[in-house]
Amino acid sequence: MTTHTVSKRNIVAAVIGNALEWYDFLVFAFMTPIVAKLFFPSNPDNPDDNINQILMTTAVFGVGFFMRPVGGILLGLYGDRKGRKAAMVLVTMLMAVAIALITLAPTYAAVGILAPLFIVLARLLQGFAAGGEFGTSTALLIELAPPGKRGFYGSWQMTGQMLALLIGAATGTLITELFTQEQLMGWAWRLPFAVGLLIVPVAIYIRRHVEEPEVFKQLQAEQQSGKVRQMGLLEMLRTHARETLVGMGLVVTATVSIYITFTYLVTYSTVTLKLPIHDAFLVQMAGAALMVVLMPFMGALSDRIGRRGMTIASLIGYLAVLYPMYSWLTDGPTVHKLLVTQIVVCLFVAMFFSVFSTVMAELFPPHVRSVGMSMAYNIAVMVFGGFAQFIVTWLIRSTGSPMAPAFYVMFGVALGAIASFFIHARAHEQS
């Protein structure tokens, strides 16, 4: 097998699971209104009052976030000890079980209280598996990258997430166009999850046939000979506290970008700005498509000019455009303004996302890389991602200002910008 073929397989193996994770997550988010009605009981005294359904669905949605640090720690430790490939295959299998549970779950009308229990169990597994995905797949991408191509390889991690966002938005839009409300409530809501389930065997097959990185093989040999000691979680936090904090700062920026700039875009555009939902979906898809195209090129550029400088420049530019663009958008909202704002913001987000995964991997040495990234990533995602939409919605209601999303994103980007100045570049190290 040629090196070129191995390289392509490495990229596909790391990206496909990450894309599957995000596709599954986004489809669940798009299907939340339907899931709420089908799996959770309404108020028996007032069937038209769906507050019970909303509260229960929100709680189930949050369960996944609280499981992410648990999965990140356990699967990260597993990846550092048993191998990147072994951890990635395990993550994909857990995802498969979670998707199958949702796809085949009986509704509340059929089995009563067992129905929401199916969904809760599925979300627990989703969160657990998602917690281990970023650290292990990013570690594999970076460690298998040929010399001088870490930036290009690492860029495919976030490219996979944006591709999943694009496909998830398109799928959500397509089924609402093709099927009636009765069909959606009856059976068609299961189709997007079934599509995700069909991808799983391909993902497992590809991941099973990926070679472990030479860096990790060397690490295993050194651990077996006693030259390198396996490190536990608490010791990793003590010896790499600085790197973990820097990583968390960068993840906050990535998290608020995904959960507000992208995931919350449709809700914000339709509820707050009063724009058509169809146009909001198209703008979301346009931004995601632009980033999918740009990020690999920008990742390759970082191999030439350095990632620390690109990170700092992207975040300063990102922070600088947020207030004027959102101020212009909210002063007489139109679809054209929304598109221009999203495209401008996406240019800076693409620059940041293109180097984000590689920078995160280069913060930690190989023997704690998976668990280090997983800890920094999942704690920040749980706090700033799990509650992002709630906080922004509360801010809009409390202040009456449609600028609330911009302020929240500015706060997150500012934390990332501060963290970026403390990055120690490892661009030329081969570990």
C-alpha cells in the first residue's frame, strides 16, 4: 500500500467518526421539537401546554454534555494506553449503539415511560462517546502526519465538523420539505438517524484498518521498558496545568462559535430577527460550505508561516468584526445582511478552526495527548456549549437587545485570544 493511500485513509478514518458524531448531534437538535412530542408526556391537565415536554427535552439534551468530560477522561486515558486506533473504534461502536437506540426507540404512546428512558440512555452514550472522539482522532491525525504537514492534517478535524453541520442542516431541511407533518410525526423523523446508522459500518471498517502512529508505538515500547511511566489524570493536570488552561481558553472560542454562530443561527434569525426559516438555513449552509473549502488550505498555510501567529491574528480579527457586523445586521435585519455577516465572520472562524486542532495537539506530549486534549475540550464544551443557547436566550429576554449573541461570542473569543498568547509552538517537533 502506498504512502499516499495510507495518508488518505488516515484522514478519512479520523474525520469520518468526528463527522458522524456531529451529524448525529445536530440531527438530534433539529429533531428536538418532534422528539419532545413523541417521547415525553404533555401536561395531563392541559394537553396544549407543552412546558413539561420542553423541560424534559432540555434536560435530556444537557445530559449529553455532562457525560462528555467523563467520556473524555476515560476514553482519553484508554487512547493513551491502548492506542489511538483502539479508542477510535470503541468510540464509533458506542456511537452506533446510541444512534440505533434513537432510530428504533418506541414512542411514549407505545410503551409509556420506557420511551424517554431510551432517549436518555442514547444521549448518555452520545455524550460519553463524543467526549473521547476529539482527543483520540486529533492525536491520530497529528501523529500520522508526514513531516511539515501537521497543519494540513489537523485542519481536517474541524473540516469534518463543518461538513457534518452542512449535511445535518441539509438533511433537516430536506425531510421537512419532502414529508407532511403527519408523516414526520409518524415515521419520517427516524430517517436522518437511520442515515447516520448506515455510515457506522463504513466508519468502523476504515478505523480498524488504520495503522497506529510510529510515535505511539515508540511510546508503548518505552513504557514497557520502564523508560516512560504511564501518567494518571491528576498527575497530568498537575504537570500540564498550563497547557490544559490554554487549551480550555481556545476551546471556549471554538465552542461559542459552533453553538452560537452556527447552531443557534436559525433560531436567532427566525425568532429574534424575524427572518424566513428557509433563508436562515441557506445562510447557515453557505457559511459552513465556505469553511469546508477554506480550512484545508489555511491548515496547509500554517505549515509554512506558523500556527501561533495565525491563531492570534484570526482571533483578534474575529473579535474586531463581531460588534460592527452584528450592529449593522440588527439595525434593520435582512437576509442579505445576514449572509454578509455570516460570510465575514466565517472567514475568521475558518482561519482559527484550520489551526485549532493542531495547536491543541501540540500543547501536549504524546503520553498524555489524548487525555489532555479531551479534558481541556470537554470541560469547556460542557460549561460554555451546553448552556450557550440558554444563556443567550436569557440575555436577549433580559436586556431586550438582539446584540446578546454577539456579546456572548465576543466574551468567548476574548478568552481564546488571551490564551493564544501563551501557546508554545511545537510545529517542528515530531512527537
